[in-house]
Amino acid sequence: MATMRLQKALAQAGVASRRAAEALIAAGRVSVDGQIVRELGTKVDPRRQVIAVDGQIIQTEDQVHYALHKPSGVVSTVRDPQGRPTVRQLLRSVPQRIYPVGRLDADTTGLLLLTNDGELANRLMHPRYEVKKEYIATVRGSVSDSALERLAAGIELDDGPTAPARVRRLGKSAGATRVSIEIHEGRNRQVRRMFAAVGHPVIALHRVRIGPIRLGHLPPGAYRPLTPDEIRKLYQLVGL
Ligand code: URA
């Protein structure tokens, strides 16, 4: 475990020179794991602790970015009060403090991104950047063209109308239809509520793409680091 003096960690992260970092600490502007620290010699482990200056978290470790194929029954949080398995447990061998970018319902499967770059994660989730997410929904019944048109145009939900979506029928089987739906909003259970609103409850929901990142053939429960090209595209997408 690499512990170091707080002022060194700040300097290494490019926040300020060692001397200027000492002044920030003495002024009570630096916190470690949420607690203001004024003691200059304080030892920290920048890989495991959250260091902030004026409440802004600083990047003290290498940035990492992963794509995970979330299986059903696993929650998209780092910890679950009900003790259900979490996505963090699937990436047990990743030492960094990584967070999921947004959430999938416990019973939704497919692509979830995890990163330790908080700014990237926030922007990917922020409605302003309109990051497109594509899902394959298996829904009950035979979905008509007019239902598809309503979904595409935007429909009224409890929390307001949905933005236009791209929808495409992929196929039908006994009593069910498979539909690709691309949305850029991320409201709670949005896709499920949209289909329920047109009379076709979702049987299974699977996310296959977030912006330029595709799930591809990653098996359920497996994860992979994003490629340099994917990382570049993600940052570009949200203006970083
Ligand atoms: N929409 C939903 O309804 N559920 C998800 O998990 C993601 C999008």
C-alpha cells in the first residue's frame, strides 16, 4: 500500500506545488474521505482515499475505464443494503475505486460502464450531453407500427413526456416482440415504463450500446478494459 504525505499526493495529482499544497491544507481547504485535514504530515493512500480541494475531488490515480456485461440479479451499485450481489463484486480484481456510470435495474442485463473518472461519469449521465443508449427489449404481445410510432415520437409518463426515441422491430415470436430502442434520457425504469404505457410490458431488457461503446460478445458477468480508441471517443462525446 502506497501511503504518502498529503501535500505530496496533491502535488503528484498536479493540483499545486508541494509548498502551495501545504498552504491549501493549512487553510482548511483539503478533505480526505470527507473530513477536513489541517495536519501537514497526514499520511494518505491516494489510490484508496478520496481527496478533495474546496470540495472538488482530485484525480490521484490512473484513470481506468471498464465495460461490464451485467447479469440479471446483480445491482448496479457499489454496496447494497439488502446484501444482493453488486457489480463491484464482479470487478473484484480491479484495485481502483470505480463507480458505475448510471444504473441498470437489477433485472436488466447488458452493458454497464465503470470508471474512476468522476467528471467523465457525471457527464455521461448528464442529460445535456444526450448520450444515446440502445436496448433490446423483449415485450409481451405483438407490437404494432402505431405503437412503435408513439414510442418514437415521445409518450407521456408520470414524470413528463419522453424525448423522441429510435425504435425498430427486430422480430416476433410466440406472444412476444423484440424491439431495439435508443434513448438518451436516463429516467428511472424508463424503457419499462414506455413499453408499459403502450400496452406491452417488458419481459426482458438488455442494453447493447452506450454512445460509441458496444457490448459485443462479452459474456454475462465478464468485463474488459475499454480500448484507447473507445476511451478517446467517450471523452470527445462529452467535451472532455
Ligand atoms: N430503462 C429501464 O427501464 N431499465 C433499465 O435498467 C434501463 C433503462
